[in-house]
Amino acid sequence: MPAFLDDFLFSYQSLIYSLGINGLLALSMYVVLAIGQLSLGQAAFMGLGAYTSALLTLKVGAPFPIVLLAAMAVPALAALIIGAPTLRLSGVYLALATIGLGEVLRIAFVNSELTGGALGLSGIPEKAGYTIIFGSLALALIAFVLVSRSRIGRAMEAMREDEVAAGMLGVDLPRYRISALVVSAMLAGLAGAFNAHVSSFISPNDYGFDAAVTILSFALLGGIGSPFGPVVGVVILTLLPEVLRPLHDFRLVFNGLIIVIAVLFMPHGLLPWRIGRTGARA
Amino acid sequence: MSGTILALENVTVRFGGLAAVEAVSFHVEPQTVHGLIGPNGAGKTTAFNLISGLGHQSDGHIRFDGERIDDWPSWRRAQRGLGRTFQNIRMFGEMTALENVLAGMHAHVGGGLGAALLRLQSFRAAERAAILKAREILAFVGLADPSARAGNLPYGDQRRLEIARALASDPKLMLLDEPAAGMNPSETSGLIELLLRLKARGVTLLLVEHDMHFIMHLCDRITVLNFGRKIAEGTPLEVRSDPKVIEAYLGTKVAERLEAGARVR
């Protein structure tokens, strides 16, 4: 590796990690939005993954692949539990229930001995790196593209556009809703595990309501016409605070302003391109 | 009645104290066009929603293709061969015309998650076959451009596309809710021509429509509802001369005058 690249990667290491981790979070948001549902529990799923993985590494000394699997399985289970009663209904029930999940978990993390209370957990070894983080992101993107271009992708877009009409074509609505939420929770949990294993320190406040809204804004800013939209949103929203650093105290004002302008004038997001839904050329 | 595709038996639905549909029974025979007519508020769309599973009756049974479907959700009914269109078109506007029709094939096109991810030979073959069939259906309903964005199509074409999408699911029974609503006369006659070709193909249709010319021209049998009750049933000729039907549509006085006129003649 050339020396300048090595230096660059070293100086901006945590920023580049954030790009990959946020990319996974944005995709976890995308799966849910892509079928027309709204979840505000992505941060909670991420927190579950982060704490599960950190505890397994610190207290049990489990091998990293097992840790990652568990960090996906535990949020998936939470998604099943919270999804089963709410996803039979359409509308905002999922959003409300997931906000509730986030608060309950945050309070549980703050008050539990096991999770280190408000101080969180520290001394987590740095086991994740560029390869596994960006490899996972690339795999997830490829998987989303392949699924989009199939009957599953068509059913998902149909649900987002008109759930009643999708149901009248034989799309099993509850099954699609619960599957999307479970996949979403697994991706967020994986992102949480990476987060814990690159930053060496996690605390309950990293996974609160603010984080949930930030994750939602990745997808809204980038657009959900294709899985690439949310990733574009991540690049902008992760780099913007760095680029705006010279503005000092006005940084967050400009950050917010740019998001508002983008949402107002580009309702389809920064990347309005829509992915095709056919699985072959004929 | 063994060949009956759809049978309503004493179906009642109440919204609070109001019975929107009350003790309605009728059945639809395969390969026929059956009309469901009545003045505004007669309960036609409510009946359609009960049949397609978007609402559930308070009382009575619905049989479809020999099975009691009372507790089935809409997608299960659709999977078993019930298709429908809507009074206010429900298009997937962002998708292309072709993708809309492919979405209509959801219950038949193969390809689970694994097959889609691995892009198996069989998956691609199934997709290719589906695309060819979707093109055929689009041509059948008279839509020339498969890659047009559905939301950009003119109104009459959106109606055609909605019919194409329902047709794609290869339904045993297709419900059409006011297909000619909002159409100009030339679009309407084009639609009649399309539905006659559907009928010739052997598709069973149940349709709600206000355009009497349309109904009389197409239907083999007609059921008339008024205030949620069935008031008449028969061939177009029988229904047209039924005094109860005339009364429902035109009021008591006109009905009396018509009857008096008939006697004089």
C-alpha cells in the first residue's frame, strides 16, 4: 500500500469505519421503507447488537464469527416479538411500537449492572476492520439488488405503492412485513456489533432516539428508489459535518438546513434513480 | 349448482345499526358475465369488498370455487384465483406497465429468496417466460409500450393496465368495479370490445357498472340491489322490464306512469 494512502486511512480511520457502519444502518432502514412501513427502532436494534456482541466478547470470550451471528439473532428475535402484534395492523403502529422499544431498551441498559449502567462497556477489543465492514456492506447491497429484480422486489414495491392492491394480487402482506422487519433488525444488529468492535466503547446514549432519526434521515435524504440511495445519504450526512468543520458553531445549523432543502426540493432523494424490477431480459 | 364459481348465501353486513348489505344471495356461473347493479348506495361496492376479502360479513357465507372463504384474507383469495379491479384505479404508478403486469403474476411466478439470490438458471428462465407472457397480456388489452411508467399513462390506458394486471393472475373469477367510470364514449366502447374478448376467452366476470348500455350489452345475468337488498335477478331483458327495478331507478311515480302506459298500449 502506498504510504500516503496508509497515512490517510490511519488519520481518518474512525470516519471511514462510520461510513461503512452507517451504510449498513441505512440499508436496514431501507428494507422497512421499501415495503411502505416506518420503523423508528433501528437504533434500538443496533444497540441490541452492540451490547450482545460486546458482552459475548468481554464476558464469554466467544469467537468473533459467533459473536456476529448472535448480534444478528438477538435483534431478529426482538423484531419478531415486537412485529407479531403490530404488523397485522397497517399504518403508524409499527413506528409507535419501535419508539417504545428504543426507550425501554435504553432504560434497561442504563439500569442494568450487566451492561455497565450509564457508563456503558469499555475495553472492547478492536476485532472489526475495513475488510469485514465494507465486505458486509457490499454483500448486503448485492443481495438487495438481486432481490429487487425478482418477484419479491416487485411485491415489495407494490406494497409500498398500494398495499390493498398488492394484497389483491396475492401478496401475503403480514409475511412480507415481518420478514422485512427481521432482516432490518439483523442488519442493524450487525452494524451495532461492528460499532462496538471498532470504537472499543459503547454507552446507552449512542442508541437513543437521536440515532434513530439520523438513520431515518440517511434513507430520506438519499432516496429509496434503489438500495444505493440510502448509501448516498450516508456519504453526505457522514462527511458533511467534517466538511462543514470550518463553520464552527454554525455547523449543525447548516447541516440541518441542507437536509431540509434536499427533502423539500428533491422528494425522491438525492439519487432519484429507480431500480428495475425484472429478473431477466426478454 | 356444482359448477358455481361464486355463491353468496344470505350475506349481511352491518355498520353499527345500518345494514349495508342484508340477506343477499346470488351465484355466478363459470364463463359468464354477471352484472351487479343498483342505484347509488345500494351496497354494490360493499358486496365486492366482502367477496374480495377487504371487509367481512356479519352474517351469511361466501363460497368460492367450492370452498367457504369467509375467514380468508384478501391475498389468500387472490392466490386461489380471485382477481379484481377498483372503482378508483389503484395503479403502481412508479412501476412500468410491464412491471405492473408482472406484479399481477405474483402468485404464479416461481422464485423464492434463495433462487433470486443465486440467480439459478431456472429462476432466469421463469422470469423470461413471465416477461413474455406479460408482453402478450399487454398486447391483448391494447397497450403498446411495456416500458411506460404506469402513472404517466392516460386514464383509459390505466384502466386497461389495471385489467391486464388482474388478468395476469389468471383468475377463475374477475371482479370489475365500475370499469367504465370516468371514461368518454369512445373509451367506453373500446372497453366493451376488450371485455367481450375476455368473455370469448372464457374468463368469468362479475361487474358493477352504472352505464346501462354497457351492462345490457355485456351481461348474461344481472342481480339488482337496492338499499342493501336484492330486488331482482335475471337476464338483461327480464331485469329491464321488472317494475321493481324501474321503481328503484326512477321512483314510484314514473314506474306507475310507465305501467299505465304499457296497459294502454
